Amino acid sequence: MSLQEIKIFLKQKLASKIDAVELSSLIGMLIEAVTGWNRMQQIVNVNTAFTKEQQLQIEDYAEQLLLGKPIQYILGNAWFMGNELMVNEHVLIPRPETEELVEWIISYASIMNKPLSIIDIGAGSGCIPIALKLSLPLCSLTGLDISKEALAVAEINANNVKASIEWIEQDILNTAALDNTYDIIVSNPPYIPIREKANMQEQVVGFEPAIALFVSNEDPLIFYKAIAKMAKQNLSTNGQLFFEIHYDQGKAILALLDELNFHAELRQDSFGKNRMIRASLK
């Protein structure tokens, strides 16, 4: 089969599952993964025949897409702030809104204009501390996660881009205080009430780690509460707490932080949704 025939095969196979615009992009990504050809090279090689092994690989990818598996998990990588990261079933796929949170932190740190100590709680793939370390090389970065498997992925990603980061395996819900103080504590913790699971996309609930997504309906702010209480012990003087939040939990988290004696600022993402909070002790 030629590249052109492969494209026709994929469109026919996946058209009922994936909309046309997204499918066109996915096909290009799959072909590049199998052949190494970028978009321009794919145009040049439109009549080039695939080997039997390449055809089998394409067919396998197509079957995984039909099952709803995210392309990032199929190919084993995702992009975050210009960095290619390894991802698998043990870590969340990095989201664009998280990039906006990182940009806010970088902006704040740049204004401070001095080396800062920063810890990311719930580091997952390591996307946040890695992006911060690469943008703020004089700052010291730590990533904390309860998952040994997630930390293994994060360490690989950090090593791949030569980002020096300390990794800690720890359950933040059973941590009254950390061993060190930090100028910035950042977290994108689990925040989706389990009741919302039924209305979410299958490619999220069926493949991404539930431990990194969901909280109980009864106590959806459990991580924010635990991290904020801990931050009172572990933030340095004038230290800052940054959170990514569920779009409809902004007011509740602001109230929680006020009760714990924090000044807090709520910020919207580029889609106009309440998505980020910065807080400091009063």
C-alpha cells in the first residue's frame, strides 16, 4: 500500500469514530510515527509504498484509536511548553491550561528575579517542574507524587532534557509538613468529583489514571485543603501557593483559602474559565 492508500484506509476505518478535522491531524501523526516523515515529506512521498511491517503498525494504531485510546498513549509521547515528554497509563496527558499556570509562575518568578525553591505536588509526568526548571534554571525544583510509576516517568523526562530535579515519593494527604521550606508550592491535584465520570469522554476515563483525576463527591476539595494547610508550615516568608482548579470550584477554594488565612487571586484561562489561583499568607 502506498502512503496515499494508507490515508484512505485510515479515513475509512476511523471516520465513524473521529471527526474529520481531528482525524486529518491524527493520520499525519501516525504516518510520521511509522515512517519518520514530517508533513512536507509525506506530500513528497505520497506514492511511496509502505513495508509490510509499517502497514501492520498502522493497522495496530488504528485498532487502538477505535478503542478510544488517546493518541499520546499510543505513540508514548506528548508535548508540553515545547518539550516532548514520555507519557503512559501511569500519568495524565498534559493539558494546555496547565501551560497557562506554568506561564503565570514563570512571570511571577521573573519579577522576583532571584533563585527560588519550588515544589510541584502531584508531579505526574513531571511536565510542570521540568518546564519551570528549563525556563528558570537558577531555581531549585522538586517534584512530589504518591505514585512510584509516575515518578519513574517524570525522572526519564527530566533526564531526557537534562533538567536537574529532586523527586519525592510521598502521600500528601498523610503529610502534615514537608522537610523543607519553599518559595513556591504549585499543584494541579485531582479535582474532578466522581459523579462527573459518567459524562466524561471515554478516552479520559478509560485510559488516564483515575488516581490523578477523581475525588469523592463528599469532599472534592480534599487535596486543596491538605496542601494549603501544609503550605502554612512549608512556605517561606512571602511564599506563593499556585493551584490549577476545576472551573466551577473557584469560589469554594477562595473561601477555603480565606478560612486558612490566605490572600488569594483567581485567574481565568484562555477559554474564560476559572482555572488558576495564586495565594499567599495574610
